[in-house]
Amino acid sequence: MLYWVIQQCMQEPTVADMSITDEHIVVATKTKISVICQELSVNPSNAVLVKKGSEILGVVTAKDIFLKMSEGINATKVKVDKMMRTNILSIRGDTPLSKGLDVMSSTNPDAIIVTDENDEFIGYFSTRDYREATRKLEAHQLMSARLQRSKKAITQKVQEEDSGGDLLDLLLGGNDDEQEEIEVPSMISLD
């Protein structure tokens, strides 16, 4: 049982483990900007994902709308497909977080959507999700390294057939024996 718990804790979180069902709304390509402005007035930080059929084609934010309006565009007449940005990164939800973050940081997309194994849209990966994901991945890597050291210490004690130590001390690192250092990789900079 303990081995199973350690294995579960050591599994890296995935992209879909993040909070991907919030911070966005989905609209059709012919939706007027004035309708979107009503939606954004409730939560201006949401991204507006533009969908045609089952495919996400683009993204619009409140900042995009304000920029276009400052250029003289009339929001009551323009449809969202005339204003959307189209550099959309699609990433599978079962992608390990470290791999997903690497792809995201190297491609610099306008928006990141998360899909299932059938390439169906299941969520939006926001900037806030990205920041949270880096913290979650770092915490996972630290916990994984700690569990690896504990597993090694327990295995060593069992092999020595010395049950005089407290199992809890072994699990929490109360072992005074020298242990091999496990390097934890540094995280991606958000600058």
C-alpha cells in the first residue's frame, strides 16, 4: 500500500489537472462585439474563445476590443471573427505539465486550448493557470525528490533488516544516514 501511495504522489500532474474550465467564454464566429462586451462587463479578465463548429478558431480579450475601438471600430456593428487573434495552441489534457509548459513557453501563442484524446475542446489554459502550473510542478518535483529519498531510506533499512528506527522518521526524512542528493530542475521564468 505504501509503495502505491508513493507511486501516485510521484506521478507528474497533467495540463488537465489545472483549472481549465474557468476564465473564458465561448462564442460563435458571427457574434457581435457588443454582445461580447456585455459578457465581459461581468468579468473583464475572461478570454473570449471564438468557435466554428467544434473548432476553436481564435481569441479576443477586452484589451483587444479596447484597442480596436481606439482605432475607430464601431463595436455595435463588428463581428468577433473580424477582430480575433488566431495563433491558437492546442494541447492535450493528458500532457505532463513539464512538457506542456515547455511547449507553451517556446511557441508564445495568443491562446492555449486543452483538448481530450479525441481532439475535442475541454478547456482554456490561461495566464493564471500558467503561473499556477509552474508552482504546482515545482512543488511536485520537490515532493517527488523527497519521496524518492524516503523510498531509498526505507529500502535500505529493510535490506539491513534493522527495524529499530521509526517508520515515520524514515518517511519524513528523520534518517541521519547520508543520502544521495536528487537535483530538482529549476522552473521556467515568467519574466
